[in-house]
Amino acid sequence: QTCALPISLAGQWDLRLDFVYGSANHILVLEQDGAKLMGTHQGEFASGELSGTVAANTVRFQSSLPTDGTRVSFQFSGTADGGKMSGTVALGEYGEARWTAEKHQYQTGGGRRG
């Protein structure tokens, strides 16, 4: 029984959702307090609060975004590995999608070329 510290996920993440028909790019801004996650899920047209948990490298969080006069709920589950996360997201009546996220790389002076 090891008590592994949860991986640190605080910061901005570039989120990609892959649906059956197409994909979408969203942004996650995560804050972390021990095993608790909170923050903001920014969609293409709206944003909402998110909350969840992280245990070792397993992440689970949920959010909901207003869309076309209704709310779409997102139930994310997946794993984190270094600067990447991936898993599946349940979208209520909209079924399920796969998701991947990469820690946002802020441009620093000079930046990478190419």
C-alpha cells in the first residue's frame, strides 16, 4: 500500500476532444489542492467551472458548458503522464468522446523556432 503523492496538474492545458464526427479544441485551467482539482473549462463559445480529483496519475473531473440554450455535461476520466493527459469523456446524451491534453507551453523570450 503506497501513498503516492498525486501528480501536479496545476496550470493551463490545451485540450483536444475527438468526437465520432470531428474534433474540438478547448482549454483547461486547473488549480490543485492536494487531491482536489478545480478550475475552468473553456469551450469554443462558452466556459464553465470544473471540479474533480487526482489520485496518483488517475484524473477525474467534470464540468458543464452552456451550449445552444442547454447545458452539456462533461465527465472526464483518464491518466496523466508528465505534460500530457488522455482518456475518455462522457457527454451525457451526446455519447462519449476521447480526449487528450497537453500542458500549455508559454512562449518565452526567443522561443523554439520551426
